[in-house]
Amino acid sequence: MHSVSGYVAQHKERFLEELFQGLRIPSVSSNSKGAAAMYQAADFFKGQLILAGADSATVMETEGWPVVFGQKQVGDDRPTVLVYGHYDVQPPEPLDEWKSPPFEPEVREHKIFARGADDDKGQLFMHLKALEYMVAEKCLPCNIKFLIEGEEEMGSPSLKAFCKQHQELLLADLILVSDTALYSLKQPTLTTGLRGLAYFELHVWGPQRDLHSGLYGGAVANPVNELAHILSQLKDREGRIRIPGFYECIQEPDLDELQQLRQLPFDEAAFAKGIGVPALAGEPGYSVVEQLGIRPSLDVNGIWGGYTGEGAKTILPARAMAKLSLRLVPGQEPVQVEELLRSYLHQIAAPGVAWELKALHGGNAYVVPWQGKGVQAAVRAMEQVLGVSPLPYHSGGSIPVIADFEEVLGQKAVLLGFGLESDAIHAPNENFPLENFYKGIETVAWFYHYYTLKQ
Amino acid sequence: MHSVSGYVAQHKERFLEELFQGLRIPSVSSNSKGAAAMYQAADFFKGQLILAGADSATVMETEGWPVVFGQKQVGDDRPTVLVYGHYDVQPPEPLDEWKSPPFEPEVREHKIFARGADDDKGQLFMHLKALEYMVAEKCLPCNIKFLIEGEEEMGSPSLKAFCKQHQELLLADLILVSDTALYSLKQPTLTTGLRGLAYFELHVWGPQRDLHSGLYGGAVANPVNELAHILSQLKDREGRIRIPGFYECIQEPDLDELQQLRQLPFDEAAFAKGIGVPALAGEPGYSVVEQLGIRPSLDVNGIWGGYTGEGAKTILPARAMAKLSLRLVPGQEPVQVEELLRSYLHQIAAPGVAWELKALHGGNAYVVPWQGKGVQAAVRAMEQVLGVSPLPYHSGGSIPVIADFEEVLGQKAVLLGFGLESDAIHAPNENFPLENFYKGIETVAWFYHYYTLKQ
């Protein structure tokens, strides 16, 4: 095991070149016309599994984009770890804000820039290369399975059914996922909580066609004004969500957990500076770490209506649309949140317009116990490679499939993420620091060592 | 003069074919790349002026799109009427809602369908064909000048300077404009009031890049949510505008005028049905005719922010934008409204976001006295051709240049519009009924007759 850092140093250029091949494939899962790229990406990761030394790897159909499954068996008496990752990426738009094209990876300032560099192709590659090392050096201490899906950025609509259908194939003692971030390599964190998600489209319709804003303005309800009114009623001016009943089911985190969370030397000023805002704005009475990790949130993700081109068009638009999503915490269910939101919309929408709420996808929040065997193996691997003990962290993000795994496969997941908050995932100029990539490979290899070590 | 209806009947097919040539030119003035079409349209109307019998016609440069000027002189002792119209049109978007392409005119159900069919190429053509008739029949009783601009749909930014520069060329005793609507051919109206306009773009900026809505949501002000809040604060739930001081300068219409306005048998139920809304929504205490004609209004014309494509993208957007406009009534000035709005925005915008208000264009409201010589000539022409006396009407629309004319050229304008509310101007499937087109030609010719008749 102690040779892993040497192995990484020796092969680092090749690792990077292989990752770049994967990053060049524009596997945007929300693009329904992107089948060629999606299958190309699935085939690429199948090939990488074989290259890394897997016994077998295969592309398997689902109701949506395919899943890549591969495995390396070392002995029936050994524990089995199921590695989960995804080969799909977020849309790259707005394209004009990228300094280099999103699907032409390049290294600048010791970081890999590309859509998917962190989320999740880069992090998934850490696992492929850790496997390669352990197979090459004949030090793999357990069986490994890979489940690589293509719909994570769409909310994994087909994966739950796939897992149910292939429950036996996916049998494992632990699930290992690198699709989250740590605070820094100097003060690493291990994500032990994820928020849930409920994502909606809200459509508002007024007149049956765009109207002249002079000839009709003042007598007809305007769907954009009405949508703005609705959105303004969803949160109060301090950031509390106003949907009646929304906070009622929340399971508060226990005090021990909260104390550990509060140990993180989180720099709120640097956080604000890093995203270029003059002031942070969150729910009063909670630190940023708490606002993001243990409190729910509501954001409009997109809005559209009327004329948005150059110059002035004097219309009263026929319709308007917003995409909005809520991040949920333990105790809150997407379906229940949808019901509460729908009831509230009935209360606040104006009678002069029609509206429709469409649920796009959702998932429950997730918590993994800090004292579990998997998390403690990750703690020791990080101590070994980074020289410092990680703290627990509750991420504001969501990986809806993690909760599904627990339900369907009956196992907890360990979230061994190596991204950084500054990696700009889901945004232009997504990146992944080379050091995180290489240290991640080493840490994954050490994880297997400590996970299988006799106590 | 009595031969005009016969002349129109004899030449109606050719009139239509000539109008179609003009409608095929996509002269969208807000398209800064549309120079070819704009100059083609200007040349076309110059040619039509010569064809109709003008002594001269010329395309004249301005700071923006060119103006077409033409004239027909019958005697220095005769009064001169300046006909104003515009060859530019609104953008045709959304294109997929047109039943026939916007720049491929066709007649269906006795209506001409095309962008500009009513506003304003069709109505301008009535004047060209009335001129043709009067020149052909040698019955033109006054001098006529044509001023045809190409920036009306942008708020005529260059026309005021052009009028100042060419004040002598444009000297006239009256300005005649057909760029408005009447209630119906059975109960015609003459527009004696227009609302003013103040059109803005409001930009809101949050973080310097799109953020992941999970990793940041709950701690950072969202520019779309903040824009929605701002927009929601501009009007109360009953439709009153909340900008402090906004109503203070309004000059109330006099009671005589109001009584005449109230005589119009306006069918509010049919109005709502015609635009497909379940209920009208306007300022309490006013009829629809009053809401549209003598009360100001505020509408969002367009809104954009974040991800608006297919599916779910979980971002907290970096920015958002709305186009919004206010229709003004006598006493309100666009510049003063901008100041009031700007002060109010300082009050209501959140500290976590930056904003910018850009004034795109504006113009004052306009009122022309019912008892004036010009309006009374129009009343008699309508009685002659349509067989019924028109009522006064205050249109909700704006023709900012009309107020400019009064200021620069020192003359009132008569608004002899032949459009219908159902013509869908500024919207998909704009149309102009053939009967309105042909009756309009006759009425314009009779207008000159009554305007020059010795009392």
C-alpha cells in the first residue's frame, strides 16, 4: 500500500490524458438529443474499467440513459464495496462565460478546467486509478463493483428501478461515492449529510396571446407580474420560507453532530468574496455552515417570460415560467413539499391567471453516522494521505440516489469527496485541482486498506 | 369626391398587391443588424409616394434609421397637411405562434395577416391610396406632405432632432396620423387621447457566476428571487402602482370629456373573451375604457434569468433582467417617473444584490380637443363614409412622437385610426380587415374635402 504515492507520481501524466478523453465527451444528460454522446461516454468508462483491471464491465440499458457496471472479484470471503459515480454532466450554458471551451479540457494554474472536471468524471477517475494501482500491485483487499450512471444531473429517474431489478448484482457491504467536496486539503471534511431536493416548473398563463401593453395594460392581469408576486411570497425578506407547514416535519440534528459541525473554521468573508457578493443573505440565527447543511432553502433556478431580446417590445406577455427548487433536510419529503407548495399557490395566485406546477424531480436528505466503520476508514485514509483528521460536514447539495441506495440496497454510503467549493460545478469554468485529483487516488486506495484491516 | 368609393372598388386588387410588397419586407427596427431590410422598406415607400402622384419623394438620413419624405403641392394659398406614418414594425417573435409566416402576407377570412398589416404599413397605405385617387381625379384640395419614419417601434429616438433640423420642410397646418384603432366600423371612435410611455430595463446582479443551488442555496441572495420581490412591490394586489409620488402630478380629464368617453357601449365581457382571460384585472373604481385611456399602468414586458432550457439545472443564477414599462397620462413625464422609480428601487432592493435601471425610451401623453377643426373634419368624413357619428376615445397606446410634433412643429395631430382592437398588433397573427383598409382610404379622401371646405 505504501507504494501508492510513487505509482501516482509515475503515471500522473497518463492519468490526466485518459481523464481528458472522458472530459471531451459532451455527455449532457438533460439534452434529449444527446444520445450519441451519452453512449460514447458510457462506452468510454466501460473501457476504462477494463483498462484499470476489472474482471468485466458492461453497458446496461435502463428506462433512460444506460448504466455502466463493472467488477473486480478477489475472494468470496472478502467484503464488497460498491463504487457509485456518474458519467453525465450539467449543461455547459452560458457558453460565453467559459474561458476555455467546456468540452476541451486544459490545465491552468494547476487545475483541470472542463465541464465534469470535478462533477463527476474527475472524481470518478480517482476510483478507476486507485483500482488500477491495486490490481497492478496485487494489493486489492476486497471485491469492488462500479455502478456508473448517466442520469445523476437529472435526478436519477431510472436508477431506483435499475437497482431494484439488479439487486443481487449490486449486493455490497458498503457504498462508496466521490461526488461531494471537502473544505480544503489542509482541513479536510467528510460529508456525513446531504440535503434533499424538490425541483419544480411553475407556469403562469394570462391572455391567450401576447397583447399590446398600451392597448391592454391596466385592465388585464400580466402573467409575469403575477409570477413575480407568487415568487415574492415564497420567502420572507430575511430568507425564511413562507410555505405553510414547510418547517413542521424537520428532524433537528442532534447536539453532538451540531457541535462537530461548528468546529469547522469556516471563513464566511472568504466565502462571500469567492463568489463576488457584497454581503451574504441567509436565514437569521444560523451560521453559513448551518444554513447550507442543516436548513432547507428555496431558489429560483430560472425564469422566462415575454420579450427578452434587444431593445423595447411593448407587450403584455401571454405566459411566464419559472424553475424553482427547494433543498430539504431530514424529515422533509419531496412529495409532501409539493403538496404544501400547491396548496399555498392556490392561496396566493391571482384569479386573472391560470397556473400549473410540474414536479421535475426530487429526493430525500441523507445522514450517515460518523462512528460507522465506513466513515472511520475514510477518516483514517485521509489522516494517512493528508496528515490531518477530517471533520464532519453537512453538504448543501443533493445526491438523491444515495437515499435510494439505502432503501433498495440496504447499505449506507460513505461520501469521500475531493472537490472544492471553488470548483464551480454546475457553472462556467468548472475545474478540479490536480492535487485533489492525485491525493484523491491515494486516499481511495488507503480507504480499502483501512476498511478491510482487522481491528 | 363622390367617385372615391368607385375608384377603390375598381383598384382594390392592385392596392392589396402593392401593400403585400411592403409587408414582405422584414423592417424590424429594433434589430440592429436589419439595415438591409430597413433601407429596402424606406425605398419601397419612396417609390409608392411617386407612384401615388407625389411631386417628389426622398429617403433622408437621421441619427438612426432613415426617414422617407414626400410632398404634393397644389397651391401656396392652400392649407398643408403633414401625414405621419412609420415603415418599421415590431419583432415578429414568438414565430411558432403565427399561423402564416409574419412576412408572407395572406388574406384569410377577409383580413390581411402579416406583421405590419395594421401597425403601420396597412394604415399608411390608406393615405398613399387616398393621395393616388385625389391626384388621379384632380380633386386634391390641399398640399400634402408625408413624413414616414423607421423608428416608431423603438420610441422614435431620432425623429425629434430630425424635425428640429427640418422644421421648414415640415411646416404644415395640421398633422394627420393613422396609427390607432377605432371601436368598430359600426360605432367608430376618434382617438383624442394617447397615453405616454416610460420603458425600462432593470438588471439585477448577485454572485459573479452561476452557483450550485445546493452548495450555496440558503446563504446567498438570489437575483431572480430579488427581482421578483422588486417587481411584486411595484403594484398592489388591486393594480394600483406603489411608486411613491407616482399619481401626484396627474391632470384629471375634465368632466365633459369623461362623460363622452363613458357613452361608448364598450363590452367588457367580449373584451375579456377576445383575449381569453377568465376575469379582467384593473384598478378598482374605473371602467375598462377609463383604466386603459385615462389611468396609468405598469407591466413587465419581459423577464429573463438563469436556466430556461429543457429539464432541471440546479443553479443559483448570477443575474436576472426584466423589461418593464409604464403608460402615463397627462401631467406625468417619463423623466420624472424614472426618478421616482429609481428612488423607490433604492428603498426596496435587497443589500445582497446590485441593480441597474436603464431607461430605454419614453414620451408624454397627448390630448387633442374634440372641437378643433381637424377633429371635426374627421368626424364628418367618418359620418360620410361609415354613416354614423364617431365618439371620442382615449387610447391606452402611446405614439411618443405625437407630443414631439406639437412641441417642435407647433401643430396638433388628428388621429384617424382604422385598426381594430382584435388586430393583434405587436403580437403573433397581426391582421387588418380588408373592409377597414378600403373604408379607411375613402375616409382619408373625405377628410381632405371637409378639412378644406369653406365654413
